[in-house]
Amino acid sequence: MSYLEYTVTRVPTGFSKVLYLNWALVLLLIAVSGVGFLMLYSVAGGSLSPWADPQIKRFALGLVLMFAVAMVPVWFWRNVAGVAYGVSILMLLAVEFFGVTGMGAQRWIDLGFMRLQPSELTKITMIMLLASYYDWLDVNKVSRPLWVAIPLAIILVPVFLVLRQPDLGTALLLVAGGAFLMFLAGVSWLYFGAVTATGAALVTAVFQSRGTPWQLLKDYQYRRIDTFLDPASDPLGAGYHITQSKIALGSGGWTGRGFMQGTQSRLNFLPEKHTDFIFTTLAEEFGFIGAFSLLLLYTLIIVFCVISALNNKERFGALLTLGIAATFFLFFAVNMSMVMGLAPVVGVPLPLVSYGGSAMLVLMVAFGLVQSAHVHRPRGRA
């Protein structure tokens, strides 16, 4: 019997699937979430309520969902990707008519027991559909104009709906995540060059339109840009958030002021200390070492996802894993850049650390998809 005849591929079945989970990834997710619980406890003044306790419960539910999703064969997720994407688009449309408004934006659907933000779900369903599309498409067609137009439509439809909420940060993340997956699928770099040139023209148009009847952004979004370019121009107004954030970051030094000793958050100088700006609380209390440690945990999550994708011989599973890893990277990279003044404040939470139900549960489901691709990838057996 030849070697090829003797070698077969196998996929774990039954309870044995648990043994094939990427347990290092599970432990990293628990560690990062634990940091979040600790910081939410701190910003509440040493109390589990109102933020840490519900966040712990959501994470526990998220773990259950992750394991449940992981046990389902990855081919099932490939087959239902279109349905999942369609449902998320319908939910975005529902937000348009029945959404709950908060902080000047209409982004949530009230389910009674929680507020669901459909745009968070769309980030994952879009990646699922794009991975399924490129798994189906012949590799020789990926750069042909007709076959490039289809994924562009998949990306731009939710972007348009999210911009109407308005939610510029999520819209940018959708574009970046979709573009990254198209690049991984092998779409020619010439398209990305054209998009870059178009983006530069659009940025120019955005600035030129300010104060005109055809103004492209909301006034508050222009103020965010002004704040990014020169926070000191309005330290008590539009520049207040980023100014206080930088003070907190700088006051932490190398080792920080100590747990629950951060003056910026304890005295309520730091805005949105339990959501968008929670990283600055961490940096103030645990210093550079604490901030770097969290960044290291995030990096290890990305590394384990990439290793899993590289070892996956199935195109859908590999693209799905890399797409989710890229989306996760964009989450923490944009948030950290934002609070350090390296990017405009666009309202992107710190994944698994910031307070929030939709973002937490959707991310755990996303990592369940990563685990499903990891568990059910073909394996050689002698």
C-alpha cells in the first residue's frame, strides 16, 4: 500500500472535539476578560455593580456560546453565512425604524433583557459571507471586475446603513475588515491602489465640504477631527476627553499609581471611563508595564489565530479565522490609538475589556467560529 493510500484525513467527532479546542486561545480570552473585570471593579470605586457583575455574567454566557459554536462543523457556518448576513442587514434596517437612541445616535434594538447593537453582529457576518464567497469562487477569478464588485457590495451595504445611525467608527472598521479579507483572498493590489487614491480624494472632499450645504460629515464629527489635530485648542470643550486621557496615561509612569488609586478615574475627570477610555484607567493604575501586558495578551490572541489559519488546509476556515483576527486587531488598535491621541475619537470599545453586552457576546461567538474552524480542520493520520 502506497503512502498516499495509507494516509487519510480525519475530523474529530463527538466528545473528542473538546480535546481539539485551541485551549491556549481560550485561556488568553479568559485572561483578557479578567483584566476587564478588574478595571470595571476599579472604576466603580471597588464595587461589582453597576459594571463588573453584569460583565462577568455576559462573559460566562459568551463562553457557553463559544463552546456551542465550536462544536458545530465549520461547513455548517459556511452554508448559513448568507442567511446570517441577511439577518444582520434586516436588523440594521430595523434600527432605522425601531432603534433606541443613546448619546445622539440610533444604534440599538431593545430586546427587553438587553440592548443589541446589530452593527457589532454585522462585523462578523460580513466576514463569514466574504470567506464563504471566496471559498466558492475560483482563485483565477478573484481579481476580475465582476467578481470584485460582488464583495464590494457585501461591504458597502452595511457601511451605508451604519453611517445613517450615525456610527463612523464602526463603518470604518467594516471597510477595513472587508478590505483585509479581500486582500488575503488574492485580489490584485491595483484595486487597493485605486481605493487609496479614492480615499485621499474623499478626505479632501470632506474637508472642503465643511460649512457648505453639501457638508459630508456631522458637526460633531468635524469637532472630533479638530480635536485630533489640536486637542489644546479647546481643552475644556471638544478637546477635554483626549486631554484628560493623556494626563491619565502620563501619570501612570512605568508601574502605575496602584490598583484603584488612579486620580483621573476616581475623581471622574476621565470621560467614559468604563467603555471607550478604560485603557487609560489601566495605564494610570498599572503603568506602562500593565498596558504593555494587555497589549501582549492581545498580540498572543492574534498569533494563535494566525497559526491556526496557516495550519488549516480548508480555504473557508483559514479565511474566516484570519478575517476575525483582523477585525479583533482593528478593535484594540483603533481604541488604543484613539485614547493616546494617535487617531480621532470614533467610539470604538476595547475588546473584552470595555463594558458592553453586544460587543462581548458577538466577539465570543466570533471566537467560537475560530474554534470551529480549528477543531474541524482536516488532519492527517497514518
